[in-house]
Amino acid sequence: MPRRQSKRYALKLLRLAEASGEVERAGEELEALADALGPELVRKLDHPTFKGREDLLRSLAERFGLSGATKELLGELGARRKFRLLKEIVEQYRRLVDEAVGRVRVRVRSAFPLKDGTKALVEERVRSHWGPNLLISWEVDPELLGGLVIEGKGRRIDASLKGNLERLLREVASEEISL
């Protein structure tokens, strides 16, 4: 149920932001707000007896310089006491916008920082498979031992040393069982 509610709020924000031509801005504002509000403040905003909700929301909107679309969503979240859904709304909004503009988010993890030439080669290969409109995030994960793991579009390509060792262990274990 919360996921459905979050998607409804994200769709509402997307429609409002499209109407004002501020789709990317609204997403950035929403993310900044979700990052800034800690769990204690979210609980306070959702508490039925909290009296200063409207003043606090007005102050937040002013402090963050929020667009009309984001202000309207904040007002509705406040009135319905649904701030606990904010992080999920951010995720849903990001997915909806990516889908609308044909953007693919790709996460590339490597065992150590990649040199620029290697990054360019990986990016070229990923673009050839998933299209030109990519948003790539690069992460270092020493547990991979070597190689890369590429995740995007619901797929995972594991070309890491750790992944290869795990596959090899599974094969050996299954051969021992069948003997």
C-alpha cells in the first residue's frame, strides 16, 4: 500500500512539474528535502497533534526556495500526514522521470578506482548495449577483488573476481553432490 501511495504522489508531482516546465528541478528539490529531513522531524510532521506543521512547511519551502509544484506536494503531504513516504516518493519520482525521458540509470562497481581511459571504454560498451541516454554512477567496492559489476535496466552483469570465484565454488559443489 505505501508503494502505491508513493507512486500516486510522485505522479501528481510529475504532472504539476510538467505543467510548469520544472520536472528536473522538482526532483532535485524533493531529493534535497528528503535528505535534509531526519527521522525525528518526519515523525513530528506526521504526528496528529503537531500544531506548527503549516508554519514549518512554509519555512522549509522558503529556506529551500521550492517551486510551486514541490510546495503543493508538501502541503498535501502535510495535510494528510504522509511525510514518512517522502523517500519512497523520491524513488518513484526518479523512476517516472527516467521512464518519461528514456533515461537509464546504471551503477558500475569496481574493486579499485578506474582510470579515465577504462571508464570511457566501459561507458562506451554500456551505451552500445543500453542506449545513449545513461546516467552512470561509479563506485569502488574492494570486496569484488577485481573486475566489475554493472547493474541497470533490471539486469546485473558480474564480471568480478569475487563473482567468478563464487560461480566456480557453486559448480564444484554441485559436481560433488552429483558424484
